Amino acid sequence: MQTKTWQDTDVQEGFAAIRSEAPFIYGLTNYIAANLSANVLLAAGAGPAIGTAVDWISTFPAGAAGVWINGATLMTSSADDVRTVARTAHEAGTPWVLDPVAVGSGAPEYDAVIRSLLEFKPAIIRGNASELIALSGGIAGGKGVETTASSDEALEVVVELARATGAVVAVSGPTDYISDGTTTVAIPGGDVRLTQVTGAGCSLGALCAGAVGALGDPLLAAIVGHAAFARAAELAGARTKGTGEFAVALVDELSQLGLVAHE
């Protein structure tokens, strides 16, 4: 298994490509995570649009460089709208990211809608260990939107789910693991406060969409997104104490990655 960090040249060059390409990224997420997700994309150099306004769902996925769908958008978006976005992206050849938030937490109708999106071939699936274990058909007992399993426990599932779906699959944890079913990469780092800030994981899905929109390579994009996010979290954690200032510092550090000497 390979290990990748921000210090790898291909990671830094990949992140720089987001800034230089400035891709338009369209996403569906929940109202709790929308602000942080948009700010993370802006900090990386992408241009986000979020939501199901009028005919956005049938036009933006085709015109965007990348799309992400966070399952919790079903709080305010209809299942038909979410499926329209996934279908439109798929038919247009726009790479899209699925974040199956809270799958396996005991809401079968919700789970069925999320699983139905696999029909539209996401380029990247990223989530926590419980979500990915449940998405693959296992039982992990997620606690609402929180995981009760570790990323290490989900490693085998990540590889198998990648092979079954054809997507790059990424699990977050103390060590993140990313696999396309053949190549598996470990990404260490981050900060524990990522689990204490609402929308942090959701915004990582958005960042992966920004990376795949700029790079076109789902495996490299997932690596770049996760490694950059981990490094920004480390830098933010080193200079903050509470969770509120950490969340702001995370966006600040992302906006400075590749531009400042302390990296």
C-alpha cells in the first residue's frame, strides 16, 4: 500500500491545478454544510454553486466541471431532483462525487434513494467507515451521521466497493484510505477537531469534486482532496484551541496551501 501526504509533488501539483483551472463545481448538500462546503471550494480556487433552484438540476450538472451529491440534501431536495442531478451528470460525462451521509443508520427509505444513485456511476464515493460498510451491504451501526467503525475496519470494504461500482472509494478516519479496486493509498494526518465541526466531512466531498473537475483523474483527485484537507487541518490545529476558530482556520489554511512557506 502506498502512503501519500501533502509533501508529495503530485499532490501539490494537483492542488495547484484547482487554482489554475478554477473549475465550476455544482453540488447538492444540506443547509447545515452548505456554507463550509462552498468556502472550502472557494479557498481551493474552484467556483461553487449549491442547490436545486428552478432548472439548475437539469442544466448545471452538464455545464459543470464536477458535481457532488451529499445524501443529506434530501432534507430539502426531493429524491427525483437528486436523481436528476446524478443522471444529468452521468449522461453529460461530468465526473461526480457521492457522499452517502448516514446510510445504514436505520432509515431504509433514505438508504434506498442513496443506493439508487449508484446507477449513475459516481466517479468518487467518499464517506465514513459506517456509511461505506452499509453502502456495500454490511452492517456497521452508524449513529446518525457519525461512524461507529474505524477507517481501518473499512479498508477491505473500500477495495471491494471500488471493484463493485467502478468508482474510486475513500474512507475518512485517523488514516484515510482511498482505492480504485487495484491501487490503495493511505493518507495520514488531519486533526481530531474535523470530527467536531459540522460539515467538515461534507466539505471534503466538495473538495474532491473540485479536484476531479480540475484533474479528470478520480484516483488522483481523491488523493489530492484528502491530502490537502489533512494538511490544512494539521496547520489549523497547530494554531487554534477551540472548534470554532479551528473551522475558520481550516478554510484559511486551505486558501494558503501552496502559497506560504510553513507547509
